[in-house]
Amino acid sequence: MVDGSKKLGLDYKVYESELKNYENQDIISYAQTKELVKKPEKQTINKNIIPKVETSAKKIESKEQKVENEVQKSSSKENEDEVKKPLKVLKFSSDDDSFVLSLNRDMDEKEIKTFELNTKELYKRIYDINAILTTQFKKPTQKISDDIRVAQFDKDTVRVVFYSDKKQNINTKFENKNIIFFIKDGVSKKPVANLDSKSQTQKTSDKTAQKNKTQTSAVAKTAKKEDDKKSQTQNKNTIKNIPRNKTIVLDAGHGGKDAGAVGSRTLYEKNVVLKVALKAGKILKNRGYKVYYTRDKDKFIGLRNRTSFANDKMADLFISIHANAAPNSKKAPEMQGIETFFLSPTRSERSMRAANLENKSDTDEMNYFTKISFLNFLNREKIIASNKLAIDIQTNLLSSVRTNYNVSDGGVREAPFWVLVGALMPAVLIETGYITHPKEGKLLANDAYADKLAEGIANGIDDYFAKNR
């Protein structure tokens, strides 16, 4: 018992001292103890002996029961630990009635949160799941919404977004290690247990479909009652509308005499980023934001004047838009990816290289940004908000662009960009891609690609305000 307790990690001390009394005896159970009592010599029988032995045996039995209870508790704890192991999204399944995420274990309702973003032109229902995405998401051909996107939002969160031109009453069910998303009063065409069987789905006859419809109608009624209860909990985490009295300053990098980075075929950064900024501004205005541009044409603006302009407008956010470049032609084919930066005295070589590239455009003005003003910025809480903003924009940029294009994720990074110094609001700098990369450079010159970048920036701003009201 001691050995077993040690292996199970139980407290065996109370039993160890007790069992030492029986170290040289072959006592295993209460029944054997009684056998020992039945065979004493007649002349030595004492009436008090038997009760004492019985009492001792009862103690043993009681302690054995206690050990058994402890083992059961331990087993229960192990099962609980099994349930709480990292949740993973293994695969997807979709049809006109439902969208299903298959998981490695059953999940708890507390592991998922939802909110919605509702504008005049677009409705988004967003679910954040405490999980890890283990497979690449491919856009389904059959879906319950106009569009569905799934991505790893951060290291611990998988984000599922449903897009529609009108509000949808999307609900969730948890069955057989699956999350089932469905429209209220709708049911899945295929049973959850048969998610892996393509042939069964494809060969379902009209007769079988009618039978399933009858069976699932009863399930829908039961689910409806359960969903009504769940919706009360979900509504606590739901954001129906984003406050639209927000001011955004969009800063198209470089301009005029400062061309910025140069790609092939005289593709200039200043022109690429101005186009993206104007497109993003148009989307934001349509969504009810007040938008200002540091420049809306090809003209030079000093670094100091950019954030000063944003401060004067009492902007809620400052978004500086740029395009990156490789340091030389040898590295041009290798370096690619969309990146979003926030201000910090970084030590990353890649971040420093990007910062140096953007900072060199106006070295005279850098004397204005003293070491003290730089450190003062870092000491403010705005750097935390800027980090959050960078994450939201980077995530939505990738989600938007990857619907049509295969692009690399450069990640959210920290760097000492002088253009961000002095901003009195959350501020980020977006590198929309490498203008020197053979494929990415061509994309940056593409008008449709610019539309996707602009949409991603606008969606990122929406997400930021939805989570930081």
C-alpha cells in the first residue's frame, strides 16, 4: 500500500507507521485477521482480545477505504487533467447548414467567447477559442455565411469569423469533440458522428435526408431551449456596435522629394502606400469614422509634422503605412512578408533594419526627438495600447489578403521608428510588404491587392475598438 501510495503521489505517512506493527505478519484483509483470532489456545483466551483485534482490523479496513477514495480522487483528477489538456483544432467541415470544427477533446463553454461587429455594409460574428490551430484552413465551398475565416489569432487563441451582408443569428453546439456553428433553427445536414465519411454524405438519398430532417427537427427544438439559455451568457461577451465617434489619422509614408523604398520598374514606396491609405480611409469613412490624412497627394511631410498633425486633430489612432525593402539585391528574393510595428527600443536585427530604412528619410528632424522624449513615450501606457493595436491590424491584414493571395506573416514587431515618437495616442507602423521581392513587389503594384490591404487595416481598427471600448 505504501508503494502504491508513493506511485500515486498520495500522503502515505499515516499508514506507514501503522503498518510497521504488522511488518512480519501476513495480514492482507479483515477476513484473514478474523481467521487469526479463531485459533488461539483455549487457556490464553481473553475476552478483551477479540474486540481489540476487531477494532484494529476495522481501522485497517477504514484506512484501506480511505486509500481507495484517495485513488478514486486521483483518478478523477487525472481525468480532469486530460480534459484540460491543450485544445487543438484538427480539421474543418462545412455545408449549407453548419460549420464544424473537429477537436482533440471535448471543450468547455468557458473556452469560447464571441462578439459581433455590425456596420452598414458588413456584419461579422467573431468567436475566439482557447485553442491551437493544427491544420491549414481552406475556404469552404458550402457555408452558412457569405464568407468564413479561421486563423491563429495569437499563440493561445483560434479566431473564427463569419461574414455576411446582414445580421445572422449564429449559434453553437458542442458534440463528440466538435464545435458546431449553425444558424438559429437550422441543423446540420450530416450527423456529427459521420463527419469523416465523405461517401455517406455524397450518397445520401432523398429518403434518408427526409428521415434525418424529421429526427433533427426534434433535436432543433431541444437545442433551441438550450441556446436561449446560452445566449444570455453569450450576450455578456457580445459587442453589438462599435462607437463611431472615433478619429483616425492615416499617414502615407514618405512623399514628394522622398520616394522611400524603390522596387523594380520604378515602383516607388511613396505611391504604393498613398494608394493604400486613401482606400483604407474611404472604407473607414463609410463605417462612420472621422478620417484625416497626413498627405492625400505626392508631397513631402516632415517626421515631426506627422504626429504633430495627429495630436492637433486629437486622433484616437495614428496609422503610418509603409513598404519594406531588402538591404541588397542578393537578399531581395528571400525577404518578404507583411509586418506591423509599434514603438520600442528593440534589439531585433530585422526590426532595426526596417527602422533604419524608414528613419533615414529625414535625419535632420531626428535631433528634435531627444532621448528623453523617446523614453517618456515608452513610459506611458500608450505603448501597451499600441501593441494591442498592432496585433489586431496584423491579424486582419493577413486574414483579408490571404483570401486571394499567398503572403508571408512577418509578425508584430517592436522597433524605434521616429515617426511614431511623440504621438499622444496608440500608434503603429505597417510594412505592407517588401517592394524589392519579385512576387510581393508585383502585388504591391496591384490595385486589387491594395484593396485587400485597405480592408485589412479597416477591419483591424474595428477589432481594436471592439475589444478596447
